[in-house]
Amino acid sequence: MTERDRPRFEEQVRAAAGGELRRHLASASAPAGAKVLVRVLVRTETPLTPQAIEAVRETLEEVRAGFGDVVTQVYFEVTPGLPDGYDVRCEPVTNAGAAAEAERPGPRGPLVRQRLLTFAFGGLRFDYLLAEPADRWLPLQRPADRRGGIGFVLPQSMAAVPSGPLLSLRMVDGELMARRTWERPEIAVLVNDALLHPNLETGLAVAPRGWIGYQLADTGQALSRLEYELADWAPASPTQAGTPDTGDGSAHEVWLTVDNETHPLRIAPPEPGNRAAERRFPIQSASPDGHSPHLDVQVLYTRGQWRGPREDQWHVKVYRCATPQHADQLRRYLRTQAALVDTANAAVGGTGQAPPWAVAPVTLVQPGADYRGELRRTELAVTDRDVSDDPENRLSAWFGVPEQPQPHCYVIAVSPMLRKVGWADSSLRRVAPGLEQLDDLVSLAQGLDRLHELGIAHCDVKPENVCRNQRDSGGTGYVLIDSDAVCRTVERLVDLRLTPTYAAPRIMSQWRRSYDGQTPADLREHDRFGFALVVLGALAGSDRVAFLVQDDEDGRRPIDQPTVVTDAIRTWWPDPRWARFTEVLAAPFQYDALVGDQWSAVGWLRELDALGVPAPEPVAEQVAPVFAGEYAGHLHRIRAEVRSTPRGLNAWVPAVLERVAAHQDEIAHREFRRVVWLAGALPLLVAVVVLIGVVAGR
């Protein structure tokens, strides 16, 4: 295996391990409340790097978190001759030993202190978090030098900094400690004029502000120098994003595996004027007391083209975090969500890349730290513009912060590009509801119910988050998108990220009354309310739903009053024949209607579909003629034939066209026979007259 192939191989092993554990847990059965113990054996032909082993363990932990009380034992073996180069097996453990408990991380205690360590290279700046208690030294290195675990990673192109992890740092009792490694003894490392020696295992306490210098050990010739500062840290978002700089418009290239084939994904720069938006995630982020309820990030939306056998389009979200540590936290959080989505999709017969899906799957890709093209070698005196033109640092320019080219502060999430649903407005729903939508909505209802059976909530169900998805059998179905709010069905209100416009009234009421945010909420009700709004908009018109959820000056919505929904539907279709349909359609908007285990999206749609189209009104036998003229009879027949099966206006139009075409054919055939008869009769009459004249003349 070449070094070029190793990242791809290790990613395949990581994905296979997570998928195998997910399949095992989904098919396993255990008594309610029982602890499930699973042994996971990962075998590879060649040893995995420590970084890859850590990635596998993180993935297994994310999958495990989605299946209740599960404990895992993870083993790694090197086994030559494996068909695919790797193999993953999961088997239940009958004896709950202490070793299994050791695999499950316990609760983390509060951090004693967190401080921000900043490196400065001229006009460039790199931020990292140092925390106590610190259990290991963190090396200062570049991507190609990484040997597992986290460290202070600088761009690969920073040529002025000697390659190799020559220096390691940690924080002890609030002081910065520096230690020289045994790497590259021909280079001397100094901190504030103090020469570091490799034999000093405990390290050297250094000032909170100063410089780090590199020089040749034999001659003392200076190679490079960088500034550093250790400062107090408080929870904060990344520095404010600026105007995007797309340079020459070049795409940012990452690697994406689809159907076991890895090819470049070319991410297009953001559209002009598309600045980064602020986002907040319910992640325990860094703070002086070790606890902060949210992680603040910035996000850019764009698209990418996969350069594989099929040049598919992908939707791309690029997240920028304040530090690499925050990026790691966000990456773990999004991977957990992706694992929950994959579990739900597997339950409805889909995979990470093949529909049917309950929710569009999400894949996390490396932000480009393993870029394989030619990098510009960057010296310490380089300008911000030169750095932003480097492929490795293009993302920082897109966020408008070229002076902070820190590749490991970015997280990239991609999902298949799906087509948004163009919901009809009320102009096509004046006479009757759009019942033809019910068939497509069933697949969406099945996916939502399955999510809830697995203990998963989408948490942001709304008309804008429903797309069309091409089915293998032909046609299209509906699928939910935007899964970065996915969570467990019961969560603390402080952890919710919802769209208030489409939130269930009970959830909003609880959220407003919760002072500490610790009150748990059943988010199935929230999802079901959003789904009911989607169905109401599909049947009645998107503009009607927009009116019902619009806030007034006091922050109240018309839909918060259950009687308003029922009265509105009766106004839309006042015909008494729709009374029962109106009652069922408005039922989910009654208080407490969506709470508990009894209500299901599929059951509600089936009840609506069973009502069908109401019986037609009896037509009086004698009706005054409406049409006159030569073809009045045909017009009366067309009207009677179409009205015999009442349906929505958008279904009447094709029915009318169909009957008009049929009657046109009938008239055309009749006129053709008449013309043929006349064309033949006239010559025959002339011939008879001539014949009579000839005979009479004799």
C-alpha cells in the first residue's frame, strides 16, 4: 500500500467498523433495560496509524451512543491475506467483565482551566486551546508530520518552520511548559533565548508571552522565529467573518468516497455577496469553568461536483470554528448525527448513498489537510494575499479571514443535491384540496415514524426542508433535508435548535417558561407538528400556511389557536361534503393531539386518504341549457362526464382536456364520413343525369 492510498484505506476501515456495529445493534435483541455488551474485532493487513485507530474508536462511540445502554470492547489485529485488506466483526459478550466497562468513557469532570495559545507569523495568526488536567504533550507540527492524536498543526506550506515535531507543549498549573523532542538534532530550538535539551523529560516552564526560535545547532545560523502568547479564554465565536475572497475562482478540492470509489469533490467558491452565517450547536465548548452550553461557529453554503464515474452535484456546508479543538468537537457531534440518520435510513431500506431515505444522508470529509496537489511554499514574511491563494488556505479566504489560514479549524459536511419541492399556492386549491399529494407524502410519513421508533427526532421539519428524491422504481418521493439539528427524541430544552415559526405550541410554551433550560421535552410532538404543517400546505396551498404561522406584534401565531385552523379550512372549502375531511385534517392542530405513542404520521395520512373524494352532488334531471350552437350537445356531455367524479382543480384540467380531445375525435370522424359521402354522391348524381339525357335523346 502506498502512502497516497493509506488515507483512503483508513477511511474505509473506519466507515466499515461503524457500519458493522450499527447493523449488529439494529438486529440484536435484549431485554428492556439490559446492558448490551459487544466485542468489535478490526483486522487489517497492515497496521493502522494511531490517528486511524483513534478515528475508529470515535466512530464506534458515536454509533454506540445511539443505541441506549451499550458497552463495547474494541480490538485491533494485523492479519495478512484478507480479501479486501480489512475485516470487521461484531459479536455479543455474555460475561460483563471490567475490561468492557473500561471501553466506555465515564463522565468527564470539569476542566480546571482553559487558556488560549496563539502563534503569530508576521501578519498571520493561529489559535489553539490548552486545557488542564493535561494528560499528554502536544507537538507543534505540520500535517505531513502528524503521527496520531491532536497537536498544534500549522499549514503544510509553512516552509519557514522546520519540518518535524521538534517541540511539544502543555499547560501545568496555568503555566506553559515546553519540551524538545529527539527529532532532527541538527536543529536547535530556543524559547526566549533558553535552549531546550531533549533529555529534559519534564520540560521547561516558559513565560506566557515570548518567541520560539529555530537555528542550526552547529553554526547557530537562525532559521526562523515565531511569536506566541498564552492568554485567558472565554467562550466565543470565531473572529468575525469578512467579505469572501474567491481569488481566481478556483474550486477547493477534497476527497469523497461514493460506492467504494474515491474521487475528488470540487467545491465551488461561494456566490458573490454570500457571507458566512452564524450558527450555534448544543455542544459543551471550552470556558474557564469547563462548561458552556453552546458552540458558536460560522457556516458557508455552496455546492460541489464529484469527479467520479457520475459527475454528481452535492450540497456543501463549510463550518469555521474558533480553534481546532472546537472543530474536533463539532466533527464528533455531526458524525453522531450522521450515524443516527444512517440508522433511520437503514430502517426504511436505504444506505448512506442509495435511497430510499427518511432523511438525506450527510458525509463528513476532511477539509483539505491531505491536499495532494502542489502547495506554494510559504515563508514567514509572506503577505495575507499570497497565503489565501494557496490551495490549502483557500477556505480562510472564502470566510474573509486570510490572516488566519488554519485548515484544521474547518469542518465540511456534504449531502446529495436534491430538488426542492415547488409547493402549489391556494390558486390551485380553491375548489378542493390537492388530494393527489397524499401518495408522495406517505413515504415522508413512513420515514418520520421510523425515526421516532428509533428514538431520533429531526427537530426542524418544515416545508423548506422537504425535497424530491428520485426512486429506483421511477418517479419521485419526498425526503427531509438539513439534518444538523437531529437529536434524540427526548432532549433538554436548552439543547434545542428549532425554527420558532414552525414549532409546536406546547414546545414553544415550555421553552419560554423554562428558566434554566434543563426541562426535557418530547420532540416527537415538535416533528409531528411540522409534518402536519407540510401536509396542510401541500393540500391547501403554501400561502395559506404562511399566513397561519406568521407572528403578530405580540409574537403570537394564528395557528396557536386550535379553532382558527378548523375555521380556516371550512372557509377554504365550505362545501358540506368536505366537513369530515376538514375535521380529520385539523385534528393534529388541537392541543395535546400529537403527544404520546398513539398518533402516527402514516395513520393520519391513511385516514385522510380513506375519506377520499366526497360523493358528487345530485344533478337535477332538467337543467336549463347553458351552451348553444352546433356543438352544444358535446359541451353538455363533456361537462357531465367531468363532473361525475369531482376532484381538485389541478386534476380537473387534464380531465377536461382529455374529454375535449375525445369529442374532437368523434366530431372529426363524423365530418369525415359526411365529406366522403358528399364527395362520392355528387359525381354519381351527375353521371345519372347525363345517362338519362343520353337515353332520352335516342
